[in-house]
Amino acid sequence: MKTKWIGLGILILTMVAIIGYFVLRPRPVDPIIGYLGGEKIGLLEDEEFKSEMADKFGLELLYKKAGSLDMVRADKTGMSYLFPASQTALELYKSEIGSPMRSEIILNTPLVLYTHTMVRDSLQQSGLVSETNGSYFMDMDKFSAAVKEGKTWADIGLPELYGSISVKTTDPTKSNSGNMFAGLMANAMNGGVVVDSESVYNVLPDLKEFFSRMGYMDTSSADLFSQFLKMGVGAYPMIAAYENQILEFAVTQPDTWQKVGHDLCIIYPTPTVYSSHVMIALDIKGYEAIDALMDPAIQDIAWKSHGFRTGISGSQTETEIFGVDGVLTQVTGVMPMPDFKTMDIIVKELSN
């Protein structure tokens, strides 16, 4: 009888061990690769993000960096996804390639302006920028008027800065943040009304002149923001980039932020436009990656560690977690981008 119970016990332990092996063994990880906008590299390199993707979904997201518009026309051999920073890229994909297997908006972040305190203060004194409850806003109608008038930095009390008032952007023909600012400027130059495929021709000369003064333009928002941080106010008085970039910087590089954060300012264009980071699935692996990225835990990481407004995390009014002054709990002054046909006209004109 004793032998029988010992045998039964051994059988039970063996079954538990077998079940435990299959339940607890590491899940095989399937690496997939696609094209990624540079502003999301920090998220994909986040160790917590990578662990969550591997443990819960068995996925590892590898990437090649590319501009949002460039990636649509790039060689897609072996690629499972495109992850640009705009729906304009999706519309370009549909226009040139067709409907993708699947596409979903994964992340959102508004387009903002970054500058230094001395520039912000002069812009405020000149009436182009206003302050409400500690947040700063650029009146885009007044700004576009100042640009068309040819006002210089010296005209607003900054003789130490060279040339005309401007905003440095990425290349609007290749990268989304520059493309979005081109659309925003076109709307502002059109009296605050969204330009269409007819009215856009009224603003194209001024818009082309504005961008022609920039000289070399980066093709990555991440590279532009990095240059803004490194080169200082003389080389980069003001840039257009994504809100999440300064939030991510404050979280991931707290020691550096403590040294330079007091001089860096975020200004919200009024109105602004939203960048919707859409994933385009090129195969079944990309399809599965979309499901994984929409998981609440992944979305929470995207907000709390990288500043993307996901729409799922319930804590997005808690902007104080970043320690960045002037961040809005809710961005309300938003206008639509010009439609794809109109933006295509702008891109082709700026390419010439």
C-alpha cells in the first residue's frame, strides 16, 4: 500500500513538472523588422517595452530608421511593417501601392515648437507668443504674417541671432514633422483656413520662400531634436518637432535634463496639428504587432516613459510626472491637416 502511494506521488510530481515546463518555459521570440520613424526609437529600445513584447506576445520589433514619406517608397523586401508618424504616409501608401493588410493609429503626439528662454521671452514681448497658466502658445496667424513681412530676429529684440524669424524643421518632402509644419504654415498663410487643392496655390510662393531659407534639413525628427540640444540657440533658435520628444528626454536622461531643462521651452502653436503614428502591416507578423502595441500595458509604457498620448492610459492628465514646465494636460487648439491631394501639391512644389 505504501509503495502504491509513493508511485502515485511520483506520478503527480512528474505531471506537475511537465505542466510547469510547458507553462513556465520561456516563450519563443519571433523577431520582425520594419521601417520606423526616428522619434519612436526610444520606445522600441526601452527594456521594459522589449520584455513586455517578448513575454506576453513573443515578439521582438527590429527596425530600420526612415522618414515617414521615404519609407513608403523604400524597398520593403523582408519587411513586416511600416511605422510612420502620420496618416499622410498611409494615404501615400494607398495611393501608390494600395490598401494594406491592416493599419491602426498606435500613438499620438501634437506638433510643438522648441526654443530657448531668451527667444521665448522676446517672442512674448513682441506679441507672437502668449502665456496661460504656465503654458506658452504661438499665434500662428501673427507668426505667418511676421514671416511674410520678412521680420528678423533683430526686429523682435534679438540682434545676436542671424537672419529672419524662422522655425527649423525636418525636410517636408521626406519627414512627417516637417511635412506637418508645412501644412500648418500653409493654413496660417491662408488666414487660418485649411487650404485645399485650389487655395493652396495662393500661399505656395510664401511657403516656398519660408522653407528655402532653412538650408540643410534633417530627414529625422530625432536627429533634428538632437541637433537642437547640441548646437544651441545660435544655430537652432527654434524648431518644430513632437511634444513627446522633450518628455522622453526628461524621463530617460534625468541628469542632463537637470542641467539644461531650465533653458528649454515648449511652445504650442495655436492652432496646432496632431501627429498620428500609424502602423501599416505588410504581412501577418505586422498584423500581430499591431495587436501587441495596442495592449494597455504597452500603451502605458509609451505614455509614462516616452510621452506619447495613447488615448488608453488613464493617467495622461498627470503631466507632472515628466517634470517639464508648461506641458498641457489636454491639447485643445487643434486644426485638421490639408488633405492628401493638397499636401502632395505642397510636397512637389517644395521638391523643386
